[in-house]
Amino acid sequence: MPELLDLVAGATIALDKPLTWSSFSLVNKFRCEACRYLGIKKLKVGHAGTLDPLATGVMILCTGKHTKRIDELQAGRKEYIADIRLGQTTPTFDLETEPDAYFPTEHITREAVEEVLKSFIGTIEQVPPAFSAVKVDGRRAYDLARKGRDFELKAKTLVIDELELLDYDLPHLRIRVVCSKGTYIRALARDIGTALGSGGHLTALQRTRVGDFTLDQCFRVEDIQAFLREHVAPRSDEE
């Protein structure tokens, strides 16, 4: 029988974040369920890498002293499956906002897509989305963007290890991306669309791996209570 986890001392757990949930909501849900199960009022919980509300997939939660591992875990390579809609753009580069511009797609071929994807493999410079948590003079970019403020974000150096075309059905693409920390897949969708002489934005995103943690190792939100009963040591009355 595997050793039970001690959440108060520290544990690292992988969850499958549901669609529309914020990363904070997932952390809060787990913390509340764990505190109820353990009969305690407080539990230190953090996560190793934010996912947008419209993304799903692997989120690593760390409790107790394992929160010291967050930086190490965030540095791990990440894998995503992304659905991209060519021929139009949105301000947020995903479905959070309505399309704001339209472009032709008739000139795009499968061969052209594969060549463009190859051009993004390796060390690249990427400008983060305006609707992102990047800080501008101490303020979050998304706060400024929602207020209609003009500002520029500096390009960041990152690494794309693998970029594979999984499905080609114009105007839709599905790709698999393996990349470094700090990669915005929304921005990659924008840049792929631009490189193809068209626009592009995300329609779906799933994170399938963070470091050594894969999607098949994750448990779902609806299974949190069952997970706690099966894998977590209860607190004794003496503690």
C-alpha cells in the first residue's frame, strides 16, 4: 500500500483544471475540501503555473513545505494541445473576446502550415498578450488593456522544443507544443496566423504535461473528496 500523503507537512499533487475555472479557484476549492477533511482551519497551498480560465489540463498544487518546490516545478517543460482558428483575430487571442478583424485563408496549404511551424522551433522572441498578467510599471497588463490604455510589452526569449501539426481542416488547426516556462500559447497562435498571412486565435487549449506530471496522473475536481479519503492521512485528535 502506498504511503499516505501528509498535506500539512507537504505534498505535491496534480489536478486536471476544468474549463472556465481560474487557477485561484482550483487552489481554493482544494484547500477548502482538504481543510474540511483534516478538520483544520488553514492549509498552505500554492500552484506551479497558471492556466487561463479557457484552458484545461495539468495544474500542480503544492502544500506545506512543498510550496518551496514551486519555482523548480514551474521551470519544467510544458506540453499543450492547442486548437487554432485562422482567418480572424480577437483582442485576447482566444474566445474570451469577440473577433475584431478578419483575413483570407484560401491561400493557406498544409505544406505552408508545416513550414511555418518549423520556423518557430528553437529559441524565439515572443511578445506577451496585452491581456496577460505581465507587469507594466507595477500594474498587470490586463488591467491596463481592459481600461483601453496604450502600452507596449517587451518581447521575451523562450524555447519551443517541439511543434507538431496534429490536424489540418481550414480554417482550423490542432497543434502539439512542447515549450519552456513563460510561453503564451495564445501569442503563439497569433504569431502563427500572422506568419501564414492571416489572423489566428485559440479556440481551445489543454495542458497535457508539466515536467514529469502528465494528464493521466491528474485527478478531477469532482474526485477531490475521494482522493483525500484514499491518499491523505487524516489528522489525529492529538495534533
